Amino acid sequence: MKVRYLVTTAIVMASMTVPFSAFADDAPVTAPALPTTPDAPPPARAFGAKGQVIFDRLLGYRASTSGAGVPDSIFGAWRSCLNSAHPGGFSDTKQCTNSIWVSPSVDVGIGNGFTLGGALVARLSWDEWDVDPRSPPNYLDPGNGGILSLSLSPRVGYVVPLDENIVFWPRIGGGVAAQVAGTENSGWGWHASAEAGFIFRAGRHVFLNATPEVFYSQGRWGDGPAETHGTTMGVSITAGLGIVLGK
């Protein structure tokens, strides 16, 4: 009996120690590695944040009380024609005005919601006449060889977020302009404007805008007896496409 008891005890102890010794010899157990995923892009910064560069008129159209609507973009060309009849009943006379321009419009966020920027316009315009040969001499003067117009308009603005993707962006500015074309058409002037723009963000870097504006300008042209002065005041609205550079 005593021998059987000792054998049984030895078997039980061996069965208990074998598993533990087996685990002791194995390498440490570690959890399986989880699959990695790329980091999500950071959310877009607020429109007009410090350091952002904003081109607000890459492509657009401007309608004004001072004349017919025209394209308003960073560069472009335009042609418009007008037919007029001679009082003596002659056939129509056709006048076409052509223009090409470069007009960068840029603003930079300077912090605390403020933006600082401006627009530079360089435009070359010239007329083409198709005069009825029966018209009397000097009835129309087709001698416009071209007009070069330059203007510089600095401005300051303030960004007011209305929604995650909608911004109210008022700006005020002014500037000077000059045109060079012969004695009778050369001149200079100054202008001032106030804008109430609305920005609709279509992505991180792209936005649409609608900008009502009130403007005022004065200028003089010609020299001596031919000198003339002019004043213009009106309202316009511009709609277009712009981009934001920077994070």
C-alpha cells in the first residue's frame, strides 16, 4: 500500500510540473501586430489664415452700372463691336474695340482675420473701323493706334466666417491709374472702392466668390484746350473662381 501511494503521488506531481516547464522554455508570447493605416490629412485651415496666399480672380465675369459686362480674370482678351448709321442714310458703320490684359489680384493673410493685398492691371486696347466709303471726310476718326492702361490698387480686408465653408470678406482699397496713347487720350486718375465679398469654399484650395462693389473714380485726359475731366461712380458685381495656396 505504501509503495502504491508513493508511485501515485509521483505521477500526479509530474503531470503538474510538465506543462509549467514547457511554458518556461517557450519564447514570450506577444500580441499580433495590428495593420497600420495612413494618417488622415489635417483639416483645412480657416480661409484667410496667416500666411495663406489668395488669388481671388483667376476666372470671372464683372457686370457694372458704368458699362457692359466684361470678363474679369488674371489674363484674357475681349472684343466688342458696335454698328451705327450715318444721319444721311448711309449704310452702317462698324466699330470694334479689342483689348488684351494681365490682371493679377492677390491677398495674403496677415493674422487675426486681416488680409492685405491688391490688384495690378495692364491693358492694351485698340479700335478697328469699317467706315462706309460714302461718308463725308472726317465723319469718323479711325486714328486710334492703341491705348495702354495701367492701374495699381492696394487694399485691406477682414475675414468673417459664417459657416464651415462660407465666408464674408469685406475689403476697402484705392489706387491710381494712367493711360498712354497720344496727346488727346493720355491721362491719369485715382479711384476708391468698397467690396462685400462672399466666399464659398469648394475644397481645400478652390473657392467660388460673389462680390458686390461700390466704386468712385476721377481722372483727366488730354492737354491744353483738349484737356477733359471725368468722374465715375457706380456699383458692380463680380462672380468667379479663385484658389488658396498654403496650408
